[in-house]
Amino acid sequence: MAARRRAPGSDLDFLREQLLDRWPIEYAVLGPIVRADQAGMRNADYAAALCRATNDWTAREWLDSDPRLRSSIVVPVEDTAYAVAEVERVAPDPRFVQVYMQIKTALPMGNRKYWPIYEAAAHHGLPVGVHFGGVGGHPSTAAGWASFYLEDHAGNAQSFQTQLTSLVFSGILDRLPNLRIVLIEGGVAWVQSLAWRMDRAFERMHDEVPHLTRRPSEYVAEHFWFTTQPVEEPPDPRSLSRLFADVPALRDRVMYSSDYPHWDFDAPDQVMRTVPMSATDRAKMMSENARALYRLPAPAPADAGE
């Protein structure tokens, strides 16, 4: 009898074989992809049911079977009441370590419509993870619908920049000083130039946002985390090293992400391997920044007598 063909990401044993056991991985945070953002545009009840089912299935089929796994709470973001209810229902399970959204929403993420979701996350001490993808009912670019997947993929960093800008200027970060936001699969090299642009505009138009008590770059440094996949790796790797030197806060804010099982997966021993980096900074990127953000226990020390 022919062996069952397994698709990456669909089978826990295959995940162990391809990722968890192949490298010394202590923890892996799952990011279930649920099309509730699209469904929720037209049928909020269906989107809520899909999210509930996904969270329950994830706990039962994945988290219960491997202690290394943690996951994200998927919520129907376009119906705030349903989203908050799902956070309240699932957050008591400590294996769920963040609230999950996708970067393309119906309105800019700083809009007050979404504030109750952030309030629920902050109340439970959970970061908000914002992943590549989504639709929100709008074209995939600021200039209209993309013609190619490559076009959408390469330009997606603009969506992350727009949403970060919205969150900073909205005032939610003053309202929730413990709110932590993780931008997943949006790149990182643009952070410095965007912070410069926001600070420059803020100097001239501060009167429009009197609720802000600090410069935009200070909110970015305190409230946002970023992931390595797909990190921009320039022809001269030292260019990326200079970014970390110019923005020291990034050393505590960038976390390794594999993007398994997608086509642009980054293996732990390959990510940014040509970028000059101290052993301390690499340890932060590969494990310690995530450990601190998600409050993951450190591994137990080996018994000296063994």
C-alpha cells in the first residue's frame, strides 16, 4: 500500500521531521491562516464560528500533542464584539501567546473600531501579531489591484508601513502603554526611514495629533517587534549591520521566523548568516527576544551529575 502523501504544515509528525527535530528548536509559535477576514466582510457569524473552530482544533490536534508548540488566537477582526469574545474565551489557555490579525484590514488599524481588540489583548498581557495577508475589501496595493503575485509580494511592505503609521498616530499606544505589536513577514529595513519621515512630519503637524506625548520614533522603538522572514538582505551584508547599529532598539525587537511551510521558508541555520553580528545579538534574534516577548520559560539546566 502506498504511503500517505503529506503536505507540509498539515501534519504534526511531518512538522517534527522537517523543522522541530531537525534543528534544536525549543518553541514554535503557530500562526494559523484563517480566511475569516474575507468571510467576515459579508458574514460575521460564519467568520466567528470559523475562528472558534480553528482555535479549538489547534489546541486539540497540535498543542496537546507537543509541549514545544504555542499558538496565536485567530479572531474575526471585522466584528469587534466577536473578536473580543474570542480573546476572552481563549486567552486563559497559556499556550496561546498572541492575538492574531492580518495586515490588510477594512480600515486602517489605528481606527477606533479595532481598539477593543487591542484593549482585550493588553488586558491579558498578549501581544498582537499582524501577519502578511488579508484582503479587507480593498485592492492589494495603494494604487489598485496588482497584476502579479510577485508584485503583491514585493510591495506588501507598504501595507505594514501604512498600518504602523496608523497605529502610531491614532493615540492607542498612549491609551495602552503595555500594548505590544509584532509585524510578521513585513520586512525590517524600512523601519528607520519611516521613523525619520514620521518624526519630520510630526514636527510640522503636531497640532493635528495633540494626544501624542512623544515623537513617533519613540513609539516605534517601544511598542513594535519585527520578524526576520522575509528579511531584506542587501548585496553588501554590512548594510543590514549598519541598520542595527543606527537603531539599537532593533536588537531587542527582531525575532527569527521560519515561515514554514511556505515556499520562502528560512531555515534557522541560514537566516542572515552572512550579516556580521555579535553572538549576543544573534542569540537575541534567534531566541531571547521571542522568549521575553512571549514569556516563554528558559530551558531547564542540565543536571551536572548526568
